[in-house]
Amino acid sequence: MNLTLRVWRQEHAQISGAFVTYPVSDINPDMSFLEMLDVVNEGLIARQETPIAFDHDCREGICGACSLTINGIPHGPNRATTACQLHMRFFADGDTIVIEPFRAKAFPVVRDLVVDRASFDRIIAAGGYVGVSTGSAPEANALPIAKAIADRAMDAAQCIGCGACVAACPNASAMLFTGAKVMHLGLVPQGQAERSDRVLRMVDQMDAEGFGGCTNYGECHEACPKEIPLEAIARLNGDYLRAALSSREEDAA
């Protein structure tokens, strides 16, 4: 395959970036998108040019590190697929592919296609701890959980924190990410002790990081490689409202 890549290059966050065009040839259609970028970088290094910086780790759709916007879509055109799972056979010979970082105020560019998503880590850290024993492994059936509840909790727990939801949202909202983290702990018995305090702290941290508000576009769910349901946002709003009202009543008492 012969392709034309338009890649965002930016040395660091304090200077302006720009798109640079790279013609590439003889790309194997069975390569993953990141393997294609590896080949491009090998060519740049051979010409003593600076390789394209991009983030990656597991390359198995698990870690969420491969935060690329491909032709205007976070993680590319395939649904429920991370950039590392996207293969070149889904593009046509002669295509022009535009590659840029996730765009959000709370995700500042580190270099080229790499963004700093430490804001997500700070939201999770704000959630605090879970009140469970840290002793020996408990018996699997000692704490019965209805299958329907366990399934919904696991649906939310699939979130890999990649940030595609933020990049896809016109408001750069992190409600789907935060909702997923709140939902999977709020559904299981182990997460009940800190449920109210957790949601208040996490939402406060989310707002402090500069993420926008949710206005129900639904683009977050469409871009999510793990298809986290929009129910997570609804549950987040419900939990936050109950916790805020309860906190006010306690303050007034």
C-alpha cells in the first residue's frame, strides 16, 4: 500500500505545532496502525530525522495508551477498536491519513502525538480507597452479587482510561470516564462505604482539571473502544445529586 500521512508535529507544549506530510510506500495491509508508524519512524531515523513521538504500551487494546486521532476520529474509523488494534487493511491504497493527538485543554500535548492524561489519574486518586479487607483472598461466593448487577459493574469496569471520550466530545467532557469509575464501584457491595464521598471528590477533581460539562451529544459512547454505556453518566449524575443533598443536610444539622 502507498499512503500519504499528514502528521501533527510539535516539539513541546510551549511552541506551536503543524502538520507535516510524509509519503509512505510498501505498507503491508496486515500491519497494525502502530506498526505502520514504526515503519515510518525507521525510515525517518535512517534519514537522520526526528522520529514521530506517539504513545503505546500493551498494543492489545488493554492499556489505553495509544491515544491517536485518525482522520478526525479518536482511535480511527472502526467502532470498539483502539488505535493499536486498527489494521491498515481498513484503508485503501492511495489514501491520505491525518494523524493528530487527542485535543482537550486537560490533555496538554507533550510532544507530537503524545498528550499528558495525568488528569485522569488525579480523578481516580480523588476517589480514595475501597473499604475491603486486604488480608487473605476471600472465598469467591462469600459476598453474593446478583449476576445482573455484576454484569453492569463489569461493563463499566472495562474503561481503560484512554481519553477517547474526552477527545470526541465537543465540550471535552470527562463525564463518561468519571461515570464509569463511579458506576463500577457504586454497584458492588464493596464500594458502598465510600460511595457518597467518592462521587463528590471525583466530580470536584474532574471540574478542577478543566474538563467541560456533558450536554448529551453521545459522541463519547460512539468513540469509546470499550463501548461504555451512557448509563454511566446518568448514574454519576444521580449519585452526585444524592450525595450533595445529603452533605447539605449534614451541614445544616
